[in-house]
Amino acid sequence: MRVLKSTEIYEDLRLEILAGRLEPGERMRLRDIAANYDSSDIPAREALWMLQRDGLVEMVPYRGARVTALSTREIQEAFFVRGKLEAIATGLAIAKMTQLDLERIEAALQRLDDVESDPLLYAELDRQFHRELIRPCDNLVLLETIEKLWQAQSAFQVLFRLDHQRVEVSRIEHRAIVREVNAGRVAVASELVFNHRISAANALANSVENEESTSST
């Protein structure tokens, strides 16, 4: 029962953070969380640990937890690493892709195209699209590393909420990647994947800077 309660609290707080209802730097007091969800401290603490695992919450010594405030340096460095790893995985995957794999990628892309006015849903489906793109790669260490980075950097999913224009740019970039994948052009597809991540990094960094500037005025 405790596990179910901690998961309920985690999922609810995760949505609150990604939706912007809990702001970067905002304190998250254990006792307040427990009281709000009519629980003991233990499931509330476990929920905070899960949020920390996702990079959505920072645990500050002697001060408790607070919503993660993204830095432009962290964003640029993280997307650079992710871009390089995903480019490698894409290249390896293309050589292994079957017609069924290509159909799964196209289906994931179509689900993205069908999303309207829901940036958080788009962010979730975007991750699913990229997962389908690299799924045929047979390097398990590489795939597991990428998956762990995605989870640890879940805070980056606010991009589509902060920058609504990014959705359309993302769709264009996805289509370009898929065209090269379908054509079997490994080098070009891999380069587009890397550039796609750098483009996202720039958009998120700019959005974070703009939000900080607005909140300070």
C-alpha cells in the first residue's frame, strides 16, 4: 500500500512541476506534502526520491527539497552528450532496421503530429518517438545509458510548454530525420539527430533565460 501511495504522490507532483504549477526553486516540505496527501512521511519521502531521480527535484542538505532550477550550462552540456549518444545509436539502429521497425517509427511520428495544444503529452510522445528510432540498436549498454539520461533529465520536458513554437520546429526536424532513415543514409541521419538535440538545447536555454528575466522584473 505504501508503494502505491508514494507512486500516487510522485505522479501528481511530477505533473505539477512539468506544468509549471510548482516553480523552479520552490521549496517542497516533507510534512506539507504528507499532510496534503493524507499520508505518513515515508511515502512522501519516497516520492521526493523518485522526483530527484528524474532530475525534477534537488535535495539540499539541511534545507530539504526544492524544485530543480535548470541552468543554461547544464542544458547545453546534457543535450550535447545525449545528441552524440543518440546519433551513434541511430547509426547502429539503421543497419538493423526491418520494415516493421520503420512502420513503428512512422506510427510514433504520426502520434506526434496528431497532438494539439498539449505540450506535456507532446513531450511524452516525443520521447517515445526517439525510443522507437534507436530501438533496433543492439548495443544494450548504449540503450540503457540513453534511457537513464532521459529519465534523469525529465525536467527538460518543459521545453514544449515554455516554447510553443518548438513543437512545429520539432515536427520538421523529425520528418527530416525519418526521411534519411528510410533512405538508409546513416551519416546524414545521425548528424540530423545530433543537430536536433542541439537545436532543442538552444531553444530550452533561451526559454529558461527569458523566464528568469521575466520573473526578475
